[in-house]
Amino acid sequence: MASLYFDEAEIGQLRTAGPYLVSSEEIVEFARKYDPQPFHTDQDAAARSVFAGLTASGAHTFAILISLLSKTQPYALRIIAGLGWDELRLPVPVRPGDELNLEVAILEKRESKSKPDRDIVRNQMHLRNQKRETVLQCINNVLVSRRRIANG
């Protein structure tokens, strides 16, 4: 897989990863450990909830996005560090049997004024199920290595 420096990355470039198959066992296991709400851990309680069935927690959905982010194709950015997440939304719940795919597009590039070896990239992310419904969308900001070193 290609690994791009800031200089090589272009606004609008797209990378993808997936599919990731979500099982009911994984939903329950994750929720028991990190988000023990009945609609994430109990089939009967979930059926009576506003979701009318078992759903993955938002934390679980975000963890899946992070897992897929490390597997994007056809390239990855040479990331030094994450700077944060903006505008995170969970418009559609993740359910057992969903196949999730990640799409990441470069929104913006900003050169660092203080560090000649790194710059900032903003990415728009969409995690979608097999129906192409967005289950998570957000923007992330990352420090990316620069190939060229600025003079003086």
C-alpha cells in the first residue's frame, strides 16, 4: 500500500476500507464491557427499545471506524499524530449482520507555520452499511509528515 506525504496528498482524494461484518455477539460483548445499556446487551430489552432491536453502541461504531481507518486503500497518509474529531454524527444505528465500509476524503490541507517537517490534513469520513446508509460521519484532523523541508 502506498503511504503519502502531505506534499503528495490532494484535496478530494478518496480512500476506502471494508467490509467489516458486525455480529450480535460482538455487539453484546463490546457493550457489556464499555456501554452496558440493555438495548446493546439484551435481545428482549432491545426489541422493546426505541431501536426495536439490538444495536451497537456509538463507542463500538467509532471503534470499528478506527479499526478500518488503519486499512484504507489505495493509500494511507504518513500520520504523525491525531489532533481531534469534529462533527461526529451517528444518523443510523448499526445492527447485527451489517457490513460496514469506510470512505475517507481529504477536505483540507494546511501547512504548519512552526514545524517544517509536518502539516495538518482534515479528512471527511463516512462509515456506511450495506444499504449505503451512513452510520457514522465525522471530520478528523491529523498531523502528516512533509517530504520537503522548508528553507530557512
